[in-house]
Amino acid sequence: MAGARVAPGSAFRAGPEEEPFLVLRGTMAGSGVAPKATALKHRRTALERVEKFISGTYFLDCNLRGRLFGDACPLESISCCETPHRIPYHVAVKQEFRPIKVGDSFGCTWHTCWFKVELSVPKEWTGKEVHLLWESEGESMVWKNGQPVQGLTTEGEKTSYILTESLKGSDPHSLTLYVEVACNGLFGAGKGSMIAPPDPDRKFSLNKAELVVYNRDVHELLVDFEILLDMAKLLGEENQRSFQALYAANQMVNLCDVTNPQTFPAARELASSLFSQKNGESQHVIHAMGHCHIDSAWLWPYEETIRKCARSWVSVVRLMEKNPEFTFVCSQAQQFEWVKNWYPGLYATIENFVKEGRFVPVGGTWVEMDGNLPSGESMVRQFLQGQRFFQQEFGMLCQEFWLPDTFGYSAQLPQVMRGCGIQRFLTQKLSWNLVNTFPHNTFFWEGIDGSRVLTHFPPADSYGLTGRVEEMLKTMKNNRDKGRVNHSAALFGFGDGGGGPTQEMLDRLSRMKDTDGLPRVRMSVPDRLFSALEEEAAQLCTWVGELFLELHNGTYTTHGQIKKGNRDCERLLHDVEVLSSIAVSRRPSFPYPSAQLQRLWRLLLLNQFHDVLPGSCIQLVAEDAMRYYTALVNVPSLGYCAVQDSLPPARPVMVTREADGSVVMENGLLHARLDAMGRVSSLCLADSKRESIPEGGWANQFVLFDDIPLYWDAWDVMDYHLETRKAITCLLKPLEIAQPGGLRGSVTFSLRIGENSSLLQEVILDSASPCICFRTQVEWKEAHKFLKVEFPVKVRSPHATYEIQFGHLQRPTHWNTSWDWARFEVRRCLSP
Ligand SMILES: [Zn+2]
């Protein structure tokens, strides 16, 4: 075999007689770098050879990955104390600590375990990079000299605290650190599955805690190999860059003697010469931005989010110190306020990076709220309170609205944004659509009044990328506005306590700045991205109306008490503000309760977070939300006065039983007929006699459906549930007249829903009122069932009109297209 004739490392060029063998030419390697061996023609063995050379599973005894860590030594001592509360550092360090060793378990869910770590770095490690390696379940924060210094989480690929990048003889070799471990995972502590209720008895374990020498040169080389391998695999056999990357990587394996780091620079230079081969001018540009999407409460309570923010952001500032180009975008004024109040030292560091334009506040809202349920006023207040905070703290207003993760977007949002000085919007959630693929990534979104905002969906359909070649290629290929715009965003970093970006992600991206065959990737900020998009905006398309998410439709009915609390408090704050304003206008000395109202508004806005108001949170969060509403009800009172009895009505209500057993309720305006089960068979305006119930139909008909989604239990209600409709017809107590008339007439009845569930309803008609009121009390003990009540109407219209914030919206009542039937809840009533 020809290969056998080539001595390893010898210069060799194939002559004409070796034609079948491919040759790596000198262009990549630069001059005088690497002697080249024949790149043999078997693509698969070459690929797998490189894979094994960096594998974390195979051949660790002789491959490069196995050399990532050098010498190790155990810690001097580890002790711990456990508490059910989230206590501050200065309280924690005064607790009594007991010895614990690696392999022991601790905790139960939601507890905190504080570890006291005493360590001594061996003198002979001088000149080496030394890490504290810490692998435990739960989410950890390292404290040094009373300050948080590093967030650690195995799930977020953060298991090292860098003690020194190069140990000096003069450095203190002995140190005491504290590690605060929260007994919950990145995604809470669901029993069995992520979104299941938390397992209260879960145990957590400390799997590794030691000092190690970290070989940075091995790390850099591993990243080089990984990028080349990804290029080789993903660019495809039709692309010559795939082969160039593969042969370069193969050659690098030839060059590397893993036992001799002196051989590494030549391999690195070979990689670097390939990475520095540039693209043509037209190549797509990706704006990479570090990010860490932290849900303000979801599978964990608000209090844990405060610590998640600190753990994540301290990791971000550590990376910023080492990587001058690194930028990070961060939303939700509330989270900044939390860190300001609870971690002032960290906050001061963040403030400096904000000034440098690298830690970039985005979004302009108090929290990333639900996009459909808050009232118009609440949406305005989200921006008002958010922008006010960012202006006061950082002297800046956000230029873009940032809501990557909520369950649909009201058609009123463009107008609200424009009214709040924002003309740009970023999300990606519509990539979760179950039925239709949204046709754009960059477009103008037009609201109900014609307001338009430039909108961008990062084409990789994620806000938690890891900086891999695959994701950058997807960003380029998936862009549905190719030819219109040539810029997109790539948001990278572990969210929800994963601590955001890692050094590895930054190192990957730095190799893709401008490498022929890959999109250009640059560190960026939203302003740079949107400015570039604005320059190209002439050819962009416009999407009119709501951005409807074809998933999670069940969140509009889950945890109804949170939704009711929100609406009640919105009304309450509105009333207090109106009455306070009237009071000020009548008596200028009246002390308008601004500070108190701001505090209460912020509490209400917090509960509008996109996993709280929709009800997609755990019970613990729902309880917090209800407590906040209770606090909100204690708004300042504004006095009262007695109301005079009104005069007897001109047209009293009459409630009468007919011969056939039905009951008629009328007040001169309305005429309604109900049967023994409380179903309305006829409803007429008295003047016109126009019937509004279709022939043979029933209004106020209770119906039960199965509610078993594909995965997101209680978040989703699937279209097929409509096929399981069962009318509820089991009477517990037939309709009887409760109030026969006068100012008010009413009837009551009761139905059995299931084995243990029932409902009691009072139907009320008031004098001079054009409305019938239905008050329903449900004793609900069903699982995976969905109770609805139907009101069919004798109106034919291809559209139904819905109230949204400060306006209305029409949705089709037919299912002509896939876009129509994906909104299956907006439907003609199918009964009877
Ligand atoms: Zn979220």
C-alpha cells in the first residue's frame, strides 16, 4: 500500500504513478509548517479517526481529549451545612458545618447545601492553569472572600472554577471557598418528566471535587478539531471544503504526539491556515450574541430565579474579563433589579460592562410577559416600568422589544411598541408552530392600526445555541428571506440557570469569523443587527395581524385563578389611579400614591411573566402569584359614600314557569326560555322578536371533552379533543325559580359532571339590563378532562370579532386553509 511507503511525518508528494491518492497541497498549511502525508482516499476511516482522536468516550488513554486535564489532587477538606431556606452568604458561613465527602448525597428538593472547601495548590504546579473541578447535581455558586465568583452547573457545561490561569510562586497556595448548591436542576425537579410536578424527596449528590491542572493548549486544539470535523461532515461530499477540512484534520492527527505538547503548535497552525481562508463578499453574516433566557418563574419559584440570575450573570462577567469581544444580551428589568438588591457587588461589575456596551439590556419591558392576556394598559406599563428602570440605572432606553418565548403575540403589540419608542422586535417562538411554517425570518409586522415594526426571528429557531458549525449552517440555510436580507442573529448560551455561554462556545465562534464555506460569524449586539437589516429593508415583506402560536392553546384556560387575579388587579389599579387623579385635581395637596402604585404595578407586571399568567408553571409558583395578588388588593383606599335606593323599575323582571315545564325570563328588553337543565332554547330581543338561538340548538349547554395532549400536559389542547365531545345532561337538581322578579329575577339548577364533580349555576336577569348573567360554581375533581359551555348563535359570518388590547381583531370561523384550522378553537359550534 502506498501509505505504508510513507514514513510518518515525512514530506511526500504523489507522483503520477500514485494518481489514485489525493494530496493535501501546501496552500492550507502555509509555508514550512507541516510535512504532509498522503491523505488516503477512505473518507469514512479518516472521519472516524479524527472523531476518536477527540472522543470523550473512546481511547481516552491515548487520544487528545484524555490530555485535557493534567495532574489532579484532592481538596484539603470539604464540609457542609444544609438549610431549607435560601440564606445569604454572611448567615451561611456562621452555620455549623459537618464533614462530607465526594460521592455523598445531600438535600431534598428546594433545600440549599452550603459547602466549605479548603484547598491547597501544590507548589510544583507553578506556571500551570489550575481549576477547582466541581461536579454536583443541583445548581452551584462559588463564593470567594464574601463575593459570588462563578456559577457552576453540570447541565450548563460549567464545572470548573479557574483559580489561576498561570500559578505564580508568590500566589497564596491555600484558600477557603464556599460553594452554595441549590437543590434543584436547571429545569426544577419534575418527577419522571421535566414538566411533571416536582419530586419533593429527590436527593442530590456530589460527584467530583478536586484540583486539576488544565491544559489550555489541548482545549484549543480540541476546538480546532471539532470545527474541522463538523465542516467535513456537514458541508457534504459535493463541497470541496468538506474534504479540505477533513484532510487538514487528518493531517493534524499525524502531527500530534499527545504525550508531547511541543507538537501541538504545528497542528494548530494547520487549522488556523484553513480557518483564515476567507469567504467571498456575498457570504451571509451572522450576528452572534451571548444570551441566557431565564424564566422569571416556571418549574421553580421566583426566589430561585434571583439566584439563577446571579449564578448565570457572574459566569458571564468572568467570560467578559477573558474575552474582550464577547457581548451578552439580557432582558427583563425585574431581573436586573433582583441582582441589584441581592448581589450589589456583582451588579456594580455588570454596570461597568453595560457602560462598555458589552452587557446589553434589551427588550424594554419589566418582564418578558405573556403576549396575549395582559390588558392594553398592562402592556404599556410593561414598557413604561422597564424603560424607566433601564433609563434610571443605565441612562439608556432599549431600542428593541425582546420576547423570544411566549405563546403568541397580540396584533396590538406593534402599536404599543411604537408608542413606547420601539421599532424593532425579536422572537423565535413561532418556529414551534405545530401546523404551519411561518414564511419569514425578517419582515415588517403590522398591527391593527397600521403601525409597523421591523421583526426578526433568528433562523436557527432557538435562543440557546452552543456555537456549533451545524447551528451556523442552519442559520444561513433556514433563512426564509434569502435575497432580501443577508444578516441574521444567532443567540447562544444555556438558559434557565445553565449560566449562559461557555468559553468553548466563544472559541468555536472565533474560528468561524470568516472561513470560506461557513457563514461569517461576528460578535454583535441587537442595534448592529437591526441597523444592518434596516439598510436592506427595501425588499422585505409585511405580515399583517397577530402572530398566532399554533401550540400551547391550553394556556388560555390553565390556572384560571391566576388569570382572574390578573384582571381583577388590573381593574383595581385602574380605579385607584383614576380616583387618585380626580382627588389631586380637586385638592392639589392630595398625596398621590406614586411610589406605592409603582410598587404594586411592578408586582402585577411580574405575575404577567410568560409562564405565570399562562399557567404553565408549577403549583408553587401559582401559590406565589396568588399571594402577590392578595398583596395587591391592599391598595390605598379612597373613601366611600352611601348609595341611595333606586326607584322601582319601570319594567320589572318576570320569571314564570310555562305549562311544558320550561321557564321564561323577561324584562321588556330580553325574552329567554330555559329548560329543566338550564339550557337556553330561545333568546330574543323583545322589540325585534329576533331569535338568536339556532333552530333545535341550545345555549348554555355544558360539554365535556377528553384533554390528553401529545406532551405538554395542561399547556396544550389538541385539535382531536373536539372529537370527544359529550353533552352534560345528568341533572342533580332541576331548574327552579330562585327570585321571581322585580329588580332581579333568577333561576338555579345543578348538573353532575362526573363521578365526583358537579356544577351549580344561577342565571340572572336584572331590570333594564340587556344582558343575562350566568354565575357558575364548579366542584372540579376530574383529570384530563376539559369542561366547556356552548353558546351557538343564529348568525352567519365568515369571521368572528374578538376584543384585544385597545382594539379588535377578526378571525375566520371556517377551516378553509391550514392556517384557519390551526386556530381550531375559533370555530363554528358543532352542537347539537
Ligand atoms: Zn421562557
